[in-house]
Amino acid sequence: MTSALALVCTLTPSPEPSSSQLLADQVLAQLSSLGVKGEAVRVVDLDVRPGVSQDMGGTDAWPQLREKVLAADILLLATPIWLGHPSSVCQRVLERLNADISETDEQGRQLPYDKVAAVAVVGNEDGAHHVSAGLFQGLNDLGFTLPPGAVTYWVGEAQQGTDYQDLDGTPEAVASTTRTLAVNAAHLARTLADSSYPGA
């Protein structure tokens, strides 16, 4: 069965509500309707230590999270926008993923080859395209494949205080974009499962 892992990079620990969590859950719900089994992990709840190694020792939670990343067919990074950039938690996830950038399988392919990546972004200022562009490049450098429409996002009016989770309902444009992301990600993951990239 095709599987998806959402790494929710909010700065807000559980059980407090989070707009990033909400949008990630909506993506996973759409994927579930397409037969994809999903799991969401709120990274800030774990002791994911700073660094660029697979295991930073002690109580570092990244090794177990890394196993989940490598086991999933689809990786979703969900992040808020802070000062025009993804959250520090999201940046830390990329830095920890970077530990595998030179790791290859027996065919000389990066470990995330044949895995799909997508992004979900929320914020109250403009910047969703800037944030997703940076994440796309990092994920591509790591070996993930991006489907068309690999981002869904919501940004509120500038200099206002409304959060995505405060809306009365999901805007149709966001719901439609989320659905497109899910359909394309699921299709691409299944295509890659049936026909892997050639070895280097």
C-alpha cells in the first residue's frame, strides 16, 4: 500500500492547535481517499537535535524519524511562514535529511529516489511561493521527486492576525489545490513504484 508521512514543522507543541497541522491533516485526508495510508508527526514534540548527522546521540529522535521517512512513499513538509521563511523546525528537518545526501543504494541512486515530496505552507504574510521554492530545491537535491502542483498553501491578508485554523471553513481555492496535490502525489508515487529510476 502506498504510504505518506507528513512532518509538521509548526513551532507549537501538541496538543495546542496548529494551522500547519490542520493543512497537513487535510492533505492526508485527501490522500487517504485515494487509498494512501498516512501519518503525521509534529516534529517539535520530539527531541530532534540540530546537526547534519544521521544520529546526534543521546536522546536524539531523528534516527527513528529517519526510518519513517525512508519507509514512506510520499513525504509532506508542512510549515508556517516566519519572516518570509520556513520555520526553524522545517530547516532543521532539511539539515537532518542532508546527512543522507551522499548515501546511495546498490544502483548508485540517492536513497529518496522513487519517493515523492510535497509541501504545505500557511502564514499571514506573502511568501508561500518563496518558501515552497526553497523547500523544493532542497528536497530535489536530496533525491525526492516533485509532482506537478506539489504545494498547497494559505496566506492571509498582510498585517492581519487571522490564522488558517481560525477560518470558518476551508476556502475552495485551498481545497482544490490540496486535492490536486494529493492526486498528483499519489499517482506519481505509484508510477515510481512500478517503474523505478535507472541506476547512475
